[in-house]
Amino acid sequence: MDASHVKLEDLILAALEAKASDLFLKGGQYPMMKRYSEVNKLSGGDWPLIDPQNARRILRDAMTEEQQLEFDRDLEFDLGIMVPGKCRVRVNIYSERGNYATVCRIVPLTIPSLEELGLPEVLRQFTTYNQGLVLVTGPTGCGKTTTLAAMIDIVNRNRKGHIVTIEDPLEFVHQDKQCYVSQRELGMDTHNYQHALRATLRQAPDVILIGEMRDSDTMNIALQAGETGHLVFSTVHTSSAYETLDRVVNMFPPHEKHHICQRLANSLKGVIAQKLVPRADGNGRAVANEILVCTPTISKMIEDGAFSDIYLAIKDGGHWGMQTMNQSLVKYVHAGVVAEDVALRYGGVVSELRQMMHSTHND
């Protein structure tokens, strides 16, 4: 195949067929894909090396004239595109050594269930609250968006209300089921999270999804929404419940810390921290979770700012559906799903995890 005939949609469809999570393209390189955490050449065809001129053509064809001007100004651009009947794609176009480059996240049209994702049943509980704040946390590419989509879909199937999502860009599309769903994308439907959130509070929402907590203004409005009769879901880029609470509080000036702790104690319903861990059989990745459920004891710790006590409370909170990341990993190791050496690479407190796995073997 000649590079001049390659289209972005062709590459996306090949990545989808290969069950890749991401497609990579840059001038002067062969198309690549990420599948199960490994980057390799794109399969599904005899793909040519994409020279800089054709990389430029492929990616500019994916943008409108207005988007092209914005890219020319900023040298990076995010957009969401739809391959009809196949998938949605989150596209980041950027400049790399003066050449056009992109990473495309492939998003299936079908929203997976908690069971299909291998997520604990306690996450269903978080969808039943009438108000409060639920945070899904973890590094980039750990499946936060997919987890949130599964939870929003539960709400959509089982409640009658108004769901509003504010995303950058929009990924999973939620059709109206039991709920009326309004999905707004930054750049297309609104200019920023703060304006969209303030407007959302005047749109009679019952459930609000905020794509990402980026600053104190967004967090402040989200807390306000959670305090005033709305159920709010969002994400934070942290790896544990403790780090999440610490990050939220440190978004605000020091003199507001005590007040923010009080508001968090009243609003927060739970934190789900997750990582995608390679399976022992090489067939995909398993979702490992740390789960914090805001029991009265946990809420009191948050109010007092005693975040360092929370880890032990999570570890002892199995009755409430809580677990630490290490406990989640030990379950996978014991079941033969994840190898011990891999679990140690993804563990929280590694010395504790090593001891827990040893104790499991002894049992």
C-alpha cells in the first residue's frame, strides 16, 4: 500500500480489529499500536512507512479548517471523532520534531458492564446515592473513563432523572434509557469546565459527570453540587485514596484546609483507585482496585484531616466492600490471574505486599 492512500479511519479500524487500546502515528515512522500495555507495529495490513508529508495530510484531513488554525497556533489539539457503527476515538494531535504526530485512544461503542470489566460489586452501591461525590483515580490509561461509563450506564438503566456529562473530549456515548442524558464536550459545546458546571446547576441535573478535576474552581463547584442534592462523578490523577484526599485538599489555600476537610467529609461517598495489571496468561489486563467507602468512621477521619489513618481503615473495611490495592493484587495472585513479580511492580507498599503474598502461600 502506498502512503498517499492511507487514511486515519483505515488505521483506526485496523487498531480496533487488533483489539488495541491506542493507535500511534508520526511522520517518518510506521503506524504503531498499543495492545495490553505493549507497543508494536500496527497489524491488519501491510502498512507503509508514513512520511512527514502524508502524516500531515492524514491528520489535517481529520480536522476542520477552524481546528487546523487552532493546531497551527498551539501545535497540539484534542478532538473526538466517530467511526460510524464501529467506535469513537479520542485523538490528540501534536508536533514532534517538527512533524505531525497523533495518539488515538480507541473507545468501543458498547459500554461494558461492571461484571465484564471485573470490577467489584460495591461500585454499584455508589450509583444509588442521591447526592455526594464519587472519585475514580489512577494514572493515564488505567481505564478510569471506562469505569465511569459503566457506572453512569447503571444509573441510566435504573433511575429516572437527568444525567449531565462534561468531557474533554467526549468518549462513551450514552443513549437515553431510563434517564434523559445531556453530554457536553469542551471546545464544541462549552468553553471550559467552570462555565459548563455553573450552567449545569441550572439544568435540573440529578447526576453530573465531570471528566477531570483540574483545579480548585472545578473541585469547589463539584463539592457544592454534591452538597446540594446532586450525585457527582469525576476523576483525579492519583494512585491511592490517601493521595486523592491530599491532592484535593492541596488544591486550596492552606487557610481553607479545615473547611475543605469538613466539606469533603460531608460530600465524599467513595474513592476508587485503579491500575491495569498484565494477566499471567498474557491475555489482556486485570483491573486492580483500592476502594474507599465513606463510612461514618472514614468521614470523621477526613473531617479531622487524619488522612494517614485511612489506609488501615480501608484494610480493615472488607465488610463495607473496601480493599487496599495490595489486597486486590493478592486476590489476583492467589487466583493465578497475576504473577507475583508483576504484582510487586504494581503494588502499593511493596514490603507489605510481599509479606501478604507469603502469608497467603503459608495458609
